[in-house]
Amino acid sequence: FCKWYESGQKTYYDFKKTNLIIEVKNTNNIYNNIEKQIVEIVKESNFNNHLVYKSFGTEVLLRFKELDPKRDLLYVTIGPVLNFLVIDDGLRIGSLFEFDYIKYIQVHRLFMSKSLVKKAHKLNKKIIVWDVQKKSDIKKMKELGVDFIETDFPDYVK
């Protein structure tokens, strides 16, 4: 994102009609202060539309919250294992729902359940399911009540 913006291509893109999700891996040891650079670019571009910062890393999301507190955050996980373990950018003791500042939670389809969706909705969280590639799985996710489906086949979602 930073290199794309710096390349000058921003002049060819109409930010006014776009919703944007920026995903950042937990690579602060490689790209030091990448969250700060991204937030500066977002603010400089006057991007006022819906923008979401997305990451598997809760530390990354916390840095975004501190730098740009009005933006929505999307926490990506593989999913919960038992009631006290979560697979995100590692194996973490905790809950999917322990971070009150996160609006969206994205869970792999194999870990999606009706009870997870209900709990998220009770806490005013939106649920996104990812890696849904078959029509039968898309139907199942709709029946579970997920809010969004991430798929390589958007024409399957009707």
C-alpha cells in the first residue's frame, strides 16, 4: 500500500467511491512502524469512506487503534479451539471476543458455528467467514447468519 501510494498511482484512483480493507501481517520486525506509515498515508489522502484495518495480529490492531482510533478493526483468525485457545498469528490463550475495540471478527469456515455467530452478534460484532469456495458451504454460512462471506467466487453468493 505504501509503495503503491508513493508511486504516484493515487492520482488515477477515485477514493471517493471506494470501501477499503488494508490487511497488515504481524511483521513489525521487518517493516518497522508500518502501521504509522499507513495511517499517515490514509490521513494525507483524505480517505473519508469506510476503511478497515485488518490483521491476524492483535498487536497490529492495537497499534492501529492507537494511531487511528475512529477506524474499524477486523481481527482475522483461523478460529477458536476449545473455549480458551485461539489460532491467529500463533496459538493464543484467550477469546475471540476479548477485544472490545474490534468491530469485525473473521473466522475460517471450518471453525464457524451458529453459537459463535450468536455470541458475536450479542456483543455487536460482525462476523466474516473466509475460505468459502463451494456453493454448499456458502449456503451453510448464510444459514448460520454470518454477516459477510469471503470467497473467490462472488457470483456464488446471491
